[in-house]
Amino acid sequence: MSPTRNPFRKKLLIVIFGTDTKAGKLFDLILLWAIILSVAVVILESMDVIEMAIGKFLMILEWVFTIMFTVEYILRIYATQHPRRYIFSFWGIIDLFSFLPTYIGVLFASVHFLVAIRILRLIRIFRILKLGRYFRESQDLAKALWASAHRIAVFFMILFLIVLIMGSLMYVIEGGQNGFESIPQSIYWAIITITTVGYGDVVPITALGKLVSAMIMIIGYSIIAVPTGIITAEIARSRKDARMIRCPNCNHIETVAGSKFCRQCGASLQLS
């Protein structure tokens, strides 16, 4: 009997997979808090001081959450009309990995901490709290990134040439006695310098080396905003294009946001 014909499975399907009902929203909110608390338990278990103090209590909590997520996974398979589709879907795989590492961890202890992957299930909060508009914003950002991919690629190519040249130059100037033991090591120094990270594990000693360092730092501050500018410009352009409405009467392109009538012929711009 399919879930649509079985009243219990149909109700279970609405509660587990739906958020339009009070019971469904309550179920998902309880699940979200369980995910947050279970991840917190995993994090606390990785701290030796806390593990020594309340390790047994945390282990009990972990198994409680694991059993809870296991039952939830089985119920999802039981309730859905297409179990195979759910099992091999993105959410199905994430749901499986929210409890499977705990069982595997009985044999391989290091795998146990992979249960922290269940934090990915918190993405459901966008669906639960009706924040779909943020997904639309992320789609706009993805489109802007894709549209500016070629310009960003050229920028990174130029950036790679800069760090290659500067790294090679510092290898010649400083040499292995000052920590620049190879060209790759020098390129590594150029990357962390131009990105203003500056770990300090490799530093120039000579006056000429310090001069080159100052130059690459200035270059870093100058170019660090370039990708941001490219993407921002693309987002602004796409939003401007989105506001453009072509008049069905005179083909005039109206660019004023929220316009209801064509500024040229007065025809209505509202879709019927």
C-alpha cells in the first residue's frame, strides 16, 4: 500500500517532510535543536579536559542522539513514496552520515568525530523558517560569479605571475641562508605576503629583500579588492537588467524600478 493510501504513512509524510503544518514545523525545529546539541557533544568530546570530567555522560548523550537520528532516518524511508530516491538524494546521504559514523566508530575510533558532518543538516532551517529569498540571493551571487569568471581567471593568472616573479626574485636576493631555500618556498612567502597573512616563518633579512617585501605588500593592498569589485559590478549590472521592462506597446525599455506604466506611450506594464 502506497503512503498516499495509508492514512498513517500519509500523516507521517506530512509531519516529517512538510513544514506547512504546526506538527511538521515543530518536528523540524526539535530536529534542528537535536542536531545542534549533538554537534556540541562531539565538539566537547574532542576536548581532553571535558572528556575526562564528563566523558561517560557525553557518550550516553551521543548514543541517544544517534538512536534518535537512526529512527528518524528509518521513518523517512518508510513515509516517503519514493524510498530509493530519498536514500540516494543529497539529504538522504547527509541524514545517513549523521548517525552512521557513530556505529563505525565502535570499530574505528577516529571515524567517530565525522558525526560533526550532521551540522550540514542545519541547512534545513532555510526551508523551515521560510527564508527562501536568501536562496534567491545566493543564486544571484552564483550567477554574478559565473558571469565574471573569465575576468577573475585573468586576474588570478596575473596574480600568479606576480608571486612567481617576486618569489623567484627573493630566492635570488635572500638565498637559502635566510630561509628562502627554494623557488617554491619563496613563492609560498610571496603568497602569504601579498595576501597580507604574514605567518612570519620566512622573513627577508637584507635591505634589498625588505624593499621587495614592501613593494609586494603595497601590491597586495592594491589588488585585494579587485575580485570584490568585479563581482560587485556584475551583481549591480544583473540587478539593473532585472529591473528593465520592455513595453508591449512601443517596445520602449523602462528602467525605473516599480514602474506601472510606460513613460513613453503610457501603456500598462503590469502582466495580466
